[in-house]
Amino acid sequence: MDWIEKMNEAIIYIEQHITDTLNTEDIAKIVGCSTYHFQRMFAYMTGVPLSEYIRRRRMSLAVVDLKSDDMKIIDVALKYGYQSPTAFNRAFQSVHGIAPSLVKLDGVSVKSYSPLSFQMVIKGVESLEFRIEAKEAFRVVGISIPLYGDFEGMAEPVEQVWKIAGNNGTIQKLKRLIGKEQSGLLEVMIPDENAESWRYLISVATDAPIEESLEEYIVDAYTWAIFSYEGKTIEETQDLGKRVISEWLPTSGYEYDNGPDISVHAKEGTAGAILEYWLPIKKPSKSEAKIL
């Protein structure tokens, strides 16, 4: 079963449980990856966060219920998991732009969001340069912050920790620990064991002793798909990272291996910074491999 099929399985699961309390961890298990990876992959491939997609589907179905003579607003609110008419009204207006009480009026316009269906789309006019490397476990040291909630909401705390690390001298401290054979600064996104939060680590790979103000993390041995971008800005690299998830991975013959993903500030090249994105990958099991 490839990634496209797995994503469609996840959509079917969401539809089957649309009136239940949907747990992102349960949905991610269908695809076989962490909640962080699933939320990011979903947002990159669809252009909308998972939570917003679920809200749109619920509010689309709520219109049908509200047009029924048998259901009151409070009944519809409870059906889709809202404990008060106020919370339901807020969610409904965020999608449709009108109050749910107006749905039955003649001439009122509402929106309808159908269930997603993932299909193979031909893209890739611009090439993606990558290599596959198996690496042994290695140690990184740095500072981390916890991250919670939707993938889209993680940008601000990440920006803040970089600003703090730059102002208090932590970045310079880490750079002094880099060995001659090592890469530059590493951004490591680590799924927590409880799968409900993540740790974002600004770090370097080193075997050197560390001060108490720093923490260490062992990156286990993985096979990595490593994408290199020379002369790109950080913003351009983030956009190219979206292509890795939405274009390369579904057609690569690989799956996510459930480990951290790493962004590497490798070195300065002739055309500017050389940046790398490391994606932990594995071959699908024989039972899941698709016969072409």
C-alpha cells in the first residue's frame, strides 16, 4: 500500500468517525507515521491544516442537518462535538460566514466541502536533488522547546527560540562545539513518546563534553533521503521541503521511518548557504509493497 492509498484510508476513517472525537494519533497510525509527520504531510499536500479540514467537513454536513425540520441547532451542535451553541455558532460562521439560524432562509448561500481524495498528479518541472545515505547513530547537543497542537501553529515558537538563542550567545556556543568533520547547526524535530507533543532542538553534532545549560539527544541509526539546496534562502528551502513531502515521497517507493527529521545548515558555498533536509525513510514491508 503506497502513501496515496494510505492517505485515502485516513480520509475514509475521518468520514466514518466525523461525529466522534477524532484523535490525530489514531489517524496517523493508519498512515504509519507520527502525528507530527502526518499533520505536516497533510498540510503540505492539501494546503489546509488537518483540524481545519475536519471543521470544514463537519460544518458542511451540519448544513444538511440544519435544513432538516427534525433537528434543532443544539442537537446539531452536540452531534458534531460542540458542547454549547455559542462554540458551534463560532465554528459555523468561520466556515460559512453566517449564523446557523439563517440556514433555512430562502436564498442564503453556504459552502460545501466534499471529502478529499488523493490522486497522483504530474508535477516536478523543477528537479529535486537528493541522495540516499545510511547513517549510524550520532549524538547532538543543544537547546529544545516543546511544541504542541497543529503543525501550522509551530512557526512562531520556533522563531522565538532562535531569537533567544541568538541574543543570549547559545548559537555561538554551539558553533564552537562543531568538529572539523561535522555539519553546521541542526534543527531536529523529535516526536515525543506520547505522540501528543514534540521537541524542537537547535543543536550540533558533537562528542565534546557539554555545559549544564545544554542538553543531548541520540539520533538513532536511519536511512536518510537527503535533499541539498545551494544558494536558497530559508524561506525558499521551506517551500522546497513541501515538495519533498507532497511530490517526492508519494512516488519514491519509500515510506517515512518514524524518527526525527533534520534540517542542516551545512556550510557556505560559492552561491550562498548550502542547506540540507534529512528525511528518515524505509522500504515498505513486502506485505504492503505495491505490485506494479
